[in-house]
Amino acid sequence: MQWVDRVGRRLKLRDLHILLTVVERGSMAKAAADLAISQPAVSKAIADLEHTFGLRLLDRGRGGVEPTVYGSALAARGRVIFDELKHGVDELAFLADPSEGSLRIGITESVAAGLLPAVVERFSRERPRIRLDVAQTVISKLHYGELRDRSIDLMLSRIPSPFDEADLEAEVVYDDPVVVVAGRRSKWARMRKLTLAELAGERWILPPSDTMPGSLTAELFRASGVEPPRAPVTTLSIHLWRRLAAEAQFVTMIPMSVLRFGKRDPSLKVLPIKLPVQRRPVGVITLKNRALGSVAELFIECVRRTVKRELDKGRPLSRNDSSRTARG
């Protein structure tokens, strides 16, 4: 009853939305302009919230406003509230017309170059009026920020093992080992047997060391008894990897899925190098305790079916862990 009396009957979504805008903009005047209301109306909404909770939510200064510890906590919860409301409205719209909807997806470079086009092609044929908003993401020390701030609904990417994110969960759909490739006209393409050590002095193009692909690549070299080479080019662009390997005598490592899901590239040759056993799971990562909408469920199911189709063709994509759900 105390919550109902103090907050339930007094808290207005409009006032909470105004607080979020003020916190994001750092200024009551800018928030008023964004919301197309007067500055006194903004001040009153903040004052009403502070009166409701009996706490100061904003510190006012000459340079603008900043949230107090209480304001920051309320704003964080407020973002979740409005995100869930938006999903609720989207869900009602989808239930009223299952042919329409939208989904925000985060993808990494290797997924963009391999799995994603095959999934999108199938999904767009089946659900032509559902809009997919795809954003490129980078898994580094600051990874998963887009999921946590709810700017995307789900992420398709390589999944670290072990998966230690307490607020996220991941469904593995296949394992995606890397292979060593070079241009088909390179001297290495004619070899029937090679080792990673024999290529240590060649011109490599590799992912940056501060990213997950970079750290996995370094581990692979060391597991082969070779120190990671000093690559003259580092990038996450698989398009650039492929072009330099095909046309400029570079050597690189490419995820198997890029070659299997994508269009065959006759200018590249997979080199006969036996690499250490790799567990490189790829799958769908979502925010735990955040209800997935029907569109997201449909898309995830399409991912599963697309991978299964490739497996049924005899493609060498491992599904050893495809039924496992990793939980942080």
C-alpha cells in the first residue's frame, strides 16, 4: 500500500519521459526543445518527481544539469520501462497484423560476411513486410553495450567460451573454425602440405589484437607452437582480407562460414594446414529477463533453419553444441 500511495497513484509516465530526456540532453532547455514543451513545464515535471520520491534527482549548475545517484538509478529503470512498453506496443501491432513488424539486430563482421546474408534472404522471402535494422558491432573489451542499452534486440556473433556474462544468455547454433587462405595463384596454393610455422614470415593480414577475433587468432598461433606474426595490416574487414589475399599475396585466416554460406570465391585457396582443434561457437545473444517479441522469435527460428539446411547439405559446419544454451 505504501508503494501505491507514494508512487503508484502519483508517478506519471510523461514526467518520467521528461526526466530521461533531461538526463540524456544534460539541459532542461534542450530537453524542452526536443519535447516541444516549455521549460517551466520541464521544471515542474522534475519537481513533481522529486516530490513523489522525496529525493533530489538532478543537480543544477551553470553548465546544465546532471543526475544525482538517485536520478541515475531512476533513469536506468525508466529506460527499461519505456523499452518494455515499446516492445508491448510492437507486439500488439504484430498480433493485429502478423505480416508487419521490425527487428534491430547487431552483427559482427564474420557473421555479416557469412551467415547473415543467407538468413536475411530466407527471412525476407517468408516475411517481406518485416523490416530488419542491422547494425555492425565489434566484440572487444566494451562488448555487448548495444544489447545492454537496448539499442538492439539481439546479437548474432561468435560467443566466447566460457560465456561469463551474468545478464545475458546465448544460444549456440554452430561452431565456426577458421582456415588459412591465400590467393589461388600464390606459391603456397600449389603446396600439398604446410604448417603454420612455414608461413610465420609471410605477409599476414589479421584482426586487431584487442578484439575477440584477434585474441582467438593469437591463441591459435601459440597452440601451433608459433608466436603470432607482426602483421603489416590489421583489420576486421573480411572484404579487405579476401581482396588482399587474392590480389596482393597476403595470407590470412577466415572463418569457415564465410566460405560456406557466401558465394564461392575462385580466387582464394584454402591451404592444407592442420590447425589445432578449435571451439568457436557462433549464435544468438540476448538480454536475460527481457521478453523477446514474436518477430525476434521468428528470426531466431529462421537462423536455426538456415544453419540446419547447410548441415543437411553436408557442409562442414559443426553442430555439436547447437542444442546448448549458454547462460551467464
